[in-house]
Amino acid sequence: MSEDYSAWVGRTEEAHDVLEPSRSRALQAALGQGARVGAGDPLPWLHHWLYFWDVRPPAELGVDGHPARGGFLPPVSLPRRMWAGGRLEFLAPLAAGDVVHRVSTILAVEAKSGRSGDLVFVTVRHELSGAAGLAVREEQDIVYRDPPAPGAPSPQGPVAETEAAFEDQIDPDPVLLFRYSALTMNGHRIHYDRPYATGEEGYPALVVQGPMQATLLADLAARHLGRPLAKFSFRGVSPAFDGTPLKVRARRTEDGLSLWTEQNGRVAMSATAALANTVAAWRIERPEWVPPPARTTSVSPRMMRTLPSGTCRRSEITWAKLVSWPCPAGCVPMITSTCAGPERSSGCTLMRACSRGAPIEDST
């Protein structure tokens, strides 16, 4: 390839988002999981991918449903774009309801030629910081490639291992694929538009999202081993499709687990998980002050609405100070303010409140 994308290496962008618990709960429901995350609970593994949406108007979308080329990522001309794999390091917990700051940096852009044609690999690092500081350091590998030759079969992964210590199975039907795409604001049409997936990109069926497979693998690891993850890496090996059961499997290794998804006895995604040494290191210890997101606006106490019993919601606040007073149902006590500073000053109105139930009292 003749294109030079070196100018994109080192580019950065920053974003803030609130880890609204309802979005994580929606994914848990879509996957048929019984647990339901609430405000202040640790965010389930890899659920941070549900946030930081890149929402574009129709005029700024490509024919494949992705955002049009250019902007933060280089304008690679190859037509097919996929998330090939990634590596994550978990340094501190993220909690549902937290305001999170993300810094993204393009680390490398590399062009290659393979048996299937030209390829361009883009490596992006994301660093997410929450109330406990830097929480997740992640590298994502994005690959751009030529379309397949007409009539070419989809690649098959290697034969999967027959023995596994842990195993789940899901049915990746069109409804599940649509719901995951909606929750991640992933407009790539191969996941929900069957005529496009089969007619334009040459797949035999709808394609199961790689990030959803990785989320299932990380959940399997943490759920069966009972300890937080320290590191997790994954790589797409071959596409998985709707209409065929997807097995989610793992076996023990010296450092943690070797994991994979499979369909029809063939590996679709492989992964490894290393575990944290202690559970105590992952207690959520919040600093006294939670810094505000960029360009935040002050919020009046009248926005503290009464919520039904058992409903969790982190208020839209400029900052919060954790305090102690009786609070029902294990909620997260906090003080909200109409001013943007971490100090009580003239003109500030404070309200003591719960993340569950009605406001407790006002104070000035």
C-alpha cells in the first residue's frame, strides 16, 4: 500500500462518561444473567465497552454503518474493518455510577500483505480513570482489510480442545446481536443486517461481535475462580455466526486460565486471564472528592428526584463527597452541590442524599 499514516501515530483524544448502571444491567439481562449491578457496585468485567459512545449523524456514517473514515482514526481506504483483539490490565476497580475519564492514543499503524490481500493494523491505547485513579489500561488492535474474493469460504479456526474445566453456552440469535450492538452503539451492519452481511461482505450469516465474546470469556474466568482479574487478553481467530450455539470454555493454567469460544468444534476467539493476588486489593476505596467531568454544569437540588424504593441512580452532580449517615438498603450516601468547587463556599447549596430512595435532608 502507498498510503502513509505515520502522522496519526501519537494522536490523542479525551472523553468523559458516566457509568450509568442501567446500561450494564441491560447487558446482564440480554445475556440472561441473574445478577443486576447497582450504583456503587463494581462494574462487571469489560462492561466499560458499553460507554463512551461515538454517536454520529447519518451524513457521517460509512456504508458499513461505522463512522466515516478519518477523524481520530486514520482514513484507511481498505473497506473491511474489524476489532481483531486486545490486551487489558486492571489496576483498580470501576464502580457503576462513577464519572470516568478516558485518554485514547494511537500507538502504531502498520501495513502488511497476507494471503487474503492488503492489511492495515491500528493499535489504540485507552486509559480509563475513575474515582480510585487509573483503573484500566487497554490496547485494542483494529484491522482493515480487502474484501474476500467472490465465493471464498469464511476462514475456519483450529480444532478446539475437547477438555475444559469450565463451560457455558449461549445461543447468539439475531435479537441478542442487535441488543449488544445497540448497547455499544456499534453500527456495523454485519451484526444485524443479514442481506448486507451475506451480500456485501460475503459472510454466511450474521457475525457475533468479538467484544461480546470477550465479555463472556472474562465473566466465565472471574465467576468460576472467585478472584478479580489482573490481566486479560483476547484475539479473534475466526468469525462466529448466529444460528449455531456458541460454547464459552476455559481450562486452568499456572497463571490463571486459558479460554476460548467455539462453534462446530472450531475456535472462534482465544483468550488468557491472569488473576489478582488478593481480593482485598480490589475493595472500592473512594477518595473524599470525586472530580467533575470536563465542561460540567452546576445542578440544582431540585434535580434530586424521589426514586422508587430499590432503584439505584447516581445523580448528575458536579462533585460528590462521601459522608456517613443512616442510609437504607446499602445505598451510596453523598452530598451534591450547586457549585463546581470541592469546598463549601458562599452561594453553595448542599443536599444530603441517597443513591436509593428519596433525598434525606437539605442543609446550607
